Amino acid sequence: MVCVRLILGDQLNEQHSWFKKVNSKTHYVMMEVRSETDYVKHHAQKVIAIFAGMRAMAEKLRQAGHAVHYFKIGDKQNRQNFADNLRQVFTQVKASRFEYQEPDEYRLDQELRHFARECGLASAVVSTEHFLDSREGVSQHFQPQAKRWLMESYYRMVRKKSGLLMDSSGQPLGGKWNFDEDNRKPWRGSPALPKPWDQRHNHAALWEEIERAGVQTFGQPSASDFPWPLNRHEALQQLKAFLERGLPSFGDFEDAMHTSSDRLFHSRLSFALNVKMISPKEVAEAAVARHLANPECISLAATEGFVRQIIGWREYIRGVYWAKMPQYREMNELNHQLPLPSWFWTGKTQMNCLRFSIGQSLSTAYAHHIQRLMVIGTFCLSAGVNPRAVEQWFLGVYIDAFEWVELPNVMGMSQHADGGFLASKPYLCAASYIGKMSDYCSDCDYNPKDRLGPKACPFNVFYWDFWIRHAKRMVTNPRIGMAVRQAMAMKPAEQLAIRKKADELRAKIEEI
Ligand code: FAD
Ligand code: DLZ
Ligand code: SF4
């Protein structure tokens, strides 16, 4: 029986059980296709990183003796979609069976299910063997009718089940589940930033191939000085360097932002994780092992903060995605309709925090969590930008942006488009927060202390306008009552002035 197995561009898991044995009757297929490069406009580095990672994986499999059929983006016989290319291979090798791994994206899941039914061969879908939990794990943990699913409750269950950061009596290590309040320090130049540890590649030839094929991208390709890992070996080196140099300060400065660094103490492991070069289990276990071996240098708070992102947030977000698609992508509970300003594609705005965070995203395909949530996300939410437009920008721009993780983070956590199902309060701030957590405000054209004058910081104007506009809906939420009550306690004339100022800013959003 001749079997054809499909490997997608985010399924670069060298350790998958598929590859344990070499079988001359099993053919692996990988393809660079326009159906994947064109469903959204991707950042140039994202396309390069995925193609380079796919090519490296194909080479590795060949060297191990596996039969690999690889379609490059510019190959003549490449029909530029999964179905047509697969049919070509089926005919060529006289296939009688088709297998694929669970895609992580709803669109591809539907497409491949349909293809498997129609292709005329026996078929099977298998696990990617990457995540800790199944697609349904999160929805099974909560009551189906619950108004919101709290990540913390799911996270505790995963901690208990995995034994990670638990003591021998089944209690959380250090007596607490969560050390979030220890993780909120601004960074003012000390401790010194770790020496960068990204491995550099030259992908100039690959970038030329991508351009020649006519793939439309945006952002800096950085092809000759490319900083993302190519394979598992490099991803493991990236993990090791982070544990040594980043993790000791990760917790303290998790929420900090600074113009002198685009990552501070963050790991930049999201690409390697999302394309499955490394697994969440091994990353979390490695962090815990480092802490246990050297608790003076790597605190429990830093370790717990990091582990929570990987085994808590990441798995929970995936579960929400599978429970709520396809409706989730269309949600817009706050009815926000403002178009995305065109400077999201250039970084040209006078708001220093956004100029820096968007500029960095365009040049590096990366921003850390607080830049995404509290700068870019806050601006869009408080100004009232259409959440679907925001979502499409996020899906294109980041090296780690795959819909299963990007969409709930944008629509749920950041834009409150799901009405608070995922995040119990809208994440939104005024200039005081940005000024406290970064150095962005010190060199800005706008005045972070003002909310009505000609140079009033737009974050202040939109912040108060948001609470005034959505007061009725928000006032009953115990986690945000204070901000709303403050907005409602303003004199009507002041409320009116803020609303007017916000409308003026919206009218000239392209120039602010
Ligand atoms: P670190 O801060 O070092 O964290 C370690 C790891 O934890 C990350 O690599 C990531 O795998 C995981 N993680 C942390 N926070 C989250 C989270 N909220 N959801 C899921 N995993 C998390 N992450 C993506 O992987 N892809 C996305 O497209 C994406 N879009 C986002 C959009 C918005 C609006 C927001 C607020 C967050 C988004 N995130 C996304 C989550 C998070 O911002 C990134 O995972 C993180 O910035 C990646 O950088 P890092 O590897 O240095 O992370
Ligand atoms: C994102 C992406 C891109 C740009 N190109 C390809 C490709 O040419 N071939 C491929 O197999 N996968 C690609 N991907 C990743 C897929 O879109 C990914 O499998 C889905 O986003 C599912 O998470
Ligand atoms: Fe951003 Fe306002 Fe600070 Fe300027 S003053 S950096 S716009 S928060």
C-alpha cells in the first residue's frame, strides 16, 4: 500500500512519530503554495521563515532516508494549492492512502476534510503531537453555557494534571498559583540587557525566488541577516540562551517597554513553538528545571509567569478558537467601525508609542505582548477601529501569527469583540500606564498629562471617550467599575468635550 502524507508549513515537528521508521512506500509531501501566501498579506520575514523552515525539514527527512516530494514556489509543475498538487503526487506514486496531521486553522481543517472525502483514497487524520491538550480540552473543562471561560481555572487544572510547578502534596509550588503582581516593573536601563542570541542566516537567494514568483508581502525581509530559527536544533539553542540570559529577569520586566530594545527579556520563541520545531511541554519543563537547579538566579515568580504563558494562555487560546469558530471571526459586540489607519503599514504617526511599536513590527515582524496589547491593541479598541480590520493586520504582520492563536488574542483579549467571553475586562489604558511602563512618552509630540488641549495625548482622549460611550454596558463589571464610575461622574459638559475631541481625532485619524 502506497501512502502519501502531507506536512504543512507550521508542522515542522521533526520528532513526530511519523518519522520514526523509514518506509519506501510512504511519500511525504510539502509545498510552498499561493493559496497559503495569499490568504492575507504576510510580512516578508514570515514567508521566508516558513519556506526556509520547510526546506530545512525536507532536507532532514531526505537525509534520514524518507521519500519527500517538495514543491518550491517557483516550480513549473506547482499548481499552487494543496488539492491539485496532492493529486499530481497521488498519480505519480500510484497512492492508495492519504494521511495528514490536524491542521491548526479552521479554514484548512475544512478544506482538507473535504479533500480527504473526495480524493477517492482511504484517508486518516492524525494528531500533530504538539499541544498538551486536545482541541476540545478547554471546552470540556468549562460548562458549555458559561458566559465566560476563565483562563486561570483551566491553567490550574493543567498544572495539577501535568505536575508542573506543584509540590509533593499536590499544592502549587510556593503556595500560590499566580505571581502576576510581582511581574509589573518598568525597566529603566538596569539590569543590563542580555546579549542578543538569535542565530543569523542569509536567505537572500530564497527571498529572490519569493519575489520572482510574485508573492506580495510587506515589511523588511532582512534576508541577508535573518534572525529566526531554521530547525529544531536552532530552536533548542534559542531556548537554552533564553533560559540563561532572559528568564532571570523575565518576570520582573514582563510588562515593560523601552525604545532601546524590541524584546527586553522576552524569549522570541513563539515562531519556533508555533511551527512546532519545539514543544510547549519541553519548553515549560526546561524552564522549571532551570528554576529548581538555581532558584536564587531564576525566581519562582519569573518561572511561573513564563510557564503560565505556555501551558496556560497558549493552550487555553487554542481551545477557545476551536470552540468558537467560525462565528468568532465575525464578532463585533461593541460595533466598532472605524477603518484601520493607513499608517499601520508605514509606522508614520506622531504618537511615539505607536510609531515605535508599529515601526518595530514592520522591521522585525515581532513585538512583545504588552506592545501588542496595551499600545497597538489599546489604540484600536479605544478609537473604535473595526476588529476584523485589526485582526487581519495582526494576522499578516507577526512572525508567529497563525489564526488559531492570533484571532482569539485579537478579537477576544485585545478588541473585546466577543463581549468579554475570553477576557473579563477590556484591556485598555491611558497615557499614564504607557508613561509608567516605558520611555515612549518622554519624546512624544503629544502631552501625556492632557486630555482636552490641542496636544492632548490621543490615548487619554480615546480612553475616556471609550468609558463614556460604553458606560451602560460596562458599569456592572466589578473589574472595571472604577474607570466607568469616574467617567460617569464627570460633568456633562466635560463628557461632551471629550466626546467632541475624540470625534475630531477620528476625523483626522490619518494625520495624528
Ligand atoms: P514571551 O513573552 O517570551 O512568552 C513565551 C511564550 O508564551 C510565547 O512564545 C507564546 O508561545 C506564549 N504566549 C504568551 N502569551 C500568549 C498569549 N496571549 N497567547 C498565546 N500564547 C502566548 N501569539 C502568537 O503566538 N501568535 C500571534 O499571532 C499572537 N497575536 C497576538 C495578538 C495580540 C493582540 C496579543 C495581545 C497577543 C498575541 N499573541 C500572539 C500572544 C503574545 O503576544 C505572543 O505570543 C508573544 O508576544 C510572542 O513573543 P515571545 O515569544 O517573546 O513571548
Ligand atoms: C503561513 C504559511 C505560508 C505563508 N505559506 C505556506 C505554504 O506555502 N505552505 C504551507 O504548507 N504552509 C504555509 N503557511 C502555513 C499555513 O498557512 C498553516 O499551515 C496554516 O496557517 C495552519 O495553521
Ligand atoms: Fe503614546 Fe500619548 Fe505617550 Fe505619546 S504621550 S507616547 S501618544 S501615550
